[in-house]
Amino acid sequence: MTATPTTVIGPLATRPHPWRMRMESVDPLSAAAARPLTVVIAVSMVVLAILDSVTKAEQVTSFPFLVATFVILVAAMVFLVDRTRLSRPGWSRASALVLQGLLVLLMISAALATWGGNVAVRDDWAPLVVALTLFALTSYRSPAELAIWTGVHTGVAAVLGLLESPFAQTPLPAPLFAISGSVVILIIGSAAVGYARSMNGSVLSWEKRAWRRAESFAREARGGVARSVRQQQISRAGRDAMPVLDRVVERGEVTTADRDEAAERAASIRRTLVDAVQRSWSRELVDELIARRPELAPTVTIEDPADAGRAGTLEERTLIRAMLSAVMDAVGTVRIDLAIAPPAAGRGLSVRITALSERPAEEVRDDLAPLIAAVRGLARRCVAVERDGALVLEFEYGH
């Protein structure tokens, strides 16, 4: 049977347009690498707000609104840092709306705190905080969404500038005064949109090249491994048949018992060949991993009646392979139960890996923590719990 890309590594997943794609959904390691910068930006913005408020204390006209502004600022930054933790699943649209809503409230509250005393909106810290937050979100939100919110926040800052223009000590017309306060959001927000779009395009281009190379390599490697495993099974059946042939040669005749035993051996070889043809993708994967690391060889049971893995995309298969390989390599693993369910309406490919180890499940989970964190960036749902002394990993691919 001629191998096709689908039977070898699976088709390349259909991606959203680069304008609608989120970096963390296709390259979670890049999003993880960006998190330290996100934390630094969040802390820096709080420090900036404090220093700016202290140096311009004479412009503050409402202390309660100033306190409310800092409460909103801290809440927004804590929310940003919390939602970008590696142990959290990907951002939902509701979470993004909460953060953007806090940023709008931040600008309004900051304007009310200095209402009547703000003579130069161009040096306000609230629009700068909003702009830098948009830039910090480049790894987590799509360019299209960032563009929309850049426009919204720029508009809000411009309206606030217009409302504060009567108090300005400047000869500029009111529209120019408003623009001077909102232009920082427009500039940095546009830079964030351009950066996110450029990174998405680069990842998609790299992914296509990598998939073509992986497909070419898999055609060569998978066939060799599969033939090796199949040959071992046939050789084992052949060795079992040798005693029958030796007895026939020694006696010089074929008895009824010899015929029955030979028929049984032939049926065994036939079952091996039929099983090789009907073997599911998940069984091929398990055999391949065991063949490469026979010294590990834990007992593996598979529940994949629909052979869902064979229809999976490259990303889905790679995720299953990575998790199963890591669980096999974990020290002390003696039994693994793999269950794969096909996608249903509104749901992605579901996978459950149950690992029984000689060590406590908590230790195995700690060993797998980095990979589990990466899976959370790719999965709509990811659960790692202990059940009856075994570690259970469940994840549903997609967002």
C-alpha cells in the first residue's frame, strides 16, 4: 500500500488567516518566552504611574478617583500576569474583554482624578499604560483584535482629551489637543499590530516548510519501523513453526497432529499479516515508541475504536506522540492506558493518557510539568490529576 501524507504524519492543520491567528495557539513556546517581558512591562507600568502621580501631584483634583485609578491599574496588571502564566490555558475572548474593559475604566478614572487640573494631556501616564499593555498582548491576541482595541482606546483617549481641552494651557485647537493625548496609543498599538502580524506570517511560513520536511522524513522512517516490527512478529511465528518441521523430518511422515499444528501456525502468521493491515495509527505509534526504547516497554492498552488518530492533523499527532513518549520515558512507568476520541460537534480531538508508575503520581506530574504547561497553550482543555494512584492526563486539542 502506498503511503500518503495523511497515513504518514497527518495533514497540516487549517490555520486561520494571519490577521486572526494568535501566536500562543500555534507556538506556545514563543508565548512562554515572552512572559518575562510581559511581567516586566506590568511592573514597570505600576512604577511609572506612581512616579508620574507623585511628580504631578498638583494636577490631582480628586483623591478618591486617584485611589480608584490605582486599584484599577493594579487589578489590570495582576489580571494580565495571571492570564499569561504557563499553567493557565489559552486566553478566552471573555478574559480579553475583561482586560480591555479595565483599560477603558483606567483612562476614564485617571481623567476624573485630574479633572480641571490637567493642563497637558500629552504627558498623561494612563494612555501610555494602555499602549504598552497592547504591545504586551502581541503573543496572546490576534492582530485583528489588537487593531480593533487600538482604535477603541485611541478614540476614548481622544474624547477625554476633547472634554479636558477647556482646562488646557495651550494655544492649540481642541482637536489637536485631543490628538496629542491619544497619539501614543495609536503609534504603539499600530506597532503591536504590525509585529503580531509579522510574527504570525513567519510562523506559518516556517510551519509549512517544516511540515514538508517532516512528511518526507516520515515516509522513510515510519515505513522502516513498521516493517521491522512486522518482520519481528513474522519471525517469531516462524520460529514457533520450526519444532513442527523438525519432528516431521525426524519421523519421515506427517501425522494428523502435525497437520493441525501446522494449520494453527499458518493461521497465526495470517492473523499477524491481517493485524498489520488493520492496525490503527495509535497502535503503530505505540509499537514504534517501544521499538525505539525496548528497555522501557511498559504495558500499553489502547482504546481507539474509530482510529481517530489516523485522521488527525500533524499538530494533533505530534501532541499525542510527545505526551505518550514523555510518559513512557518517565522513570518507573509500568502501565499506560491510551484513549483517543474523534472530534465531535464543537469539540476537538480528545485524548486521555493514564499512567501507572512505581513512583507517586505527584512526582511523575512534576517531571512532566514543563510539557503539560506547553500542552495547556495548545489545548482547549487540559487536566492533569491523580486517580486511584495513577496520573491521568486529559486534553482536547484546539481553541
